[in-house]
Amino acid sequence: MPRRALFAFLSALLLAALAVGQDAPKKPRLAFVTNCVAEFWTVGSFGVEAAKAEFGVDAVVRMPANGTAEEQKRILEDLLAKGVQGIAVSPKDPENMTALLDKVAGRALLVTHDSDAPKSKRLCYVGMDNYDAGRMCGQLVKEALPDGGAVVLFVGNLDQDNARRRRQGVVDELLDRSRDPSRFDKQDAVLKAGKYEIRATFTDQFDRQKGKAAAQDALARWSDVGAMVGLFEYEPPLLLEAVKSANRLGKVKVVGFDENDATLQGIVDGHVHGTVVQNPYEYGRKSLELLASLLRETDSKKREELLPKDRFLDIPARAITKANVEAFWADLKQKTGRK
């Protein structure tokens, strides 16, 4: 082929390729932001990967390495600077982050997941009702400790909406109170009624060493502790280690939250009574599905119809005990590609 003809042919191919690229719809650019680094969020990232393939989106996962609100703030600002169109976030400190979240909502579609920020301009909350899940956890404590006794609670912090509601649900269930998600007992409040006493609530600010040290201190301080409850994913394994080290397996009941492998193995072995699990896989998948649908809908009325009732996309919690742990764990491994 003569050089001039070859040049014309290649130019035509290039123009055709550019035309195809211009006609092809661009994928929505989304982000899934967690509140810390944890195995729980690793499961969530698999849900994000599933959503990318299923719903045709580009998405990134961002996890604050040290689990601080300041890190999360920098992540959100960086995502806005990069032109991300939709963000799903688990807010670290919703009370003090409202202005920032409203800024994000003004420049991108914003939903919350796992932990809500109801005072912000977010479009929707994706997750479970943390208060009701806390009460479910309290029911597991009652099963483990039917004659009552002293209970110690452990939670990352009490700034997050999910942490406050989850702890309150446990407290209200153990004290046989009426359902009131707006109730909040201060961390140092005396909490005793009927057969149960919540001896203390320890916060560890996502510091594993601090959490384990608090558990060891509680066991050393109180010989009558009947149950220890870890309300964040990484805490039940720490409690189990502390109970083993103190030679009190079987004497101190361990109840957990979320699906850490060590927690599930503890249930199989009979050392953990049970755990309340969320569905982080679906948090990732459903958050991105909703954002993608909203971005692709140009009609404002139809977009409004895509949002769930009460702006709450419910992904219910489940109680896992020895009766159903094997089936649950097998399903989890299948979804995350683990053996």
C-alpha cells in the first residue's frame, strides 16, 4: 500500500476509534469510604467489586488507616477534587461532620452506610437499624447468661451514630426497657435493673492494643464478670484472647458483633456464644447500585422515586450462633472467594 494511502487508512481508523469513544457512555465515578481498616470492610470491598461488574461503574474504596475523623475528612476532600460523582460514606463523627457532609452533598451524590448522619443532606442511609441490632445482641447475652450477672461492653467510640445506638440497644434490652432509639445513657452512668448490671463501657478508639488491655483490666478488676460484649468487628477476638489468657473460658461468656473469622471460629469451638452480623458485602454493592441508578436518571421525579421510603435502605442484621454459623460462614467465603 502506498505511504499516502496507508496514512489515510490509519487516520480513518483513528477517527473511527475516537468517534466510538465519544459515543460510548461514561461509567459513573463512585467511591466507597469506610470509617477504619478492618476485615469487616474487606468484605465490603468485595461487594464494591461485584457492583463494578454488575452495574457498570468505576469505583474506589478508601479506608482511613488510623480510623480518625481527620483522615476521613481528607479522603472526602480528595475525592471531590478528583471529580467523583457519588460517594457512600460511614461517617466517623456525624455531629461534627455535618458541614463537611453537606459540602460533599452539594458537589456529588451522597449516601451514608453502616453509620448514619441524619442531620446532613445525605440522600439515603444504607444499612441496618443499629438500635434494633443492639437489642438483638442483648438477647444473645440473655441466652448466654440466663441467670443474670455483670456485663462489660466494649466499643470503638461513642461519637459514631452506629456505636451509640448499638450500645443503647444492648443496654435497653438487658434492662428490659421499652423501645426508644433516642435514649442515651452516658458512658459512666450506673446501669442496673433486674438480673443484669452493665458494669462498664470501654472505648478503645480503634486501637487494638488498648482494647485488649481494657479487657484484661476488666477481668482482673472484677472476678464476677459474667459476660463481655464486643460491639465492633475487631473487638470480640480481643475479648476471646483476654478470657483465654485469664483461664476463664466458659466462665465468662463472650458475645460479639460482626463476622470476624476468629469470632466465627469461636462460635464453632463453643467459646463465643454468638454474634450479630451485618452485611458489609451488600453495603458495598447496594450503595453503589443506588448511586449509579440516581446518576443515570435525569428526570428529578423519577430520581426521587428511586430513593427508598424514609430514606432508609434496610439491610437487616442476623444473629449467628452454633446452629447456623457453618452455613453463614460458607456463604461468606463463597462471596469473598476464600476457602
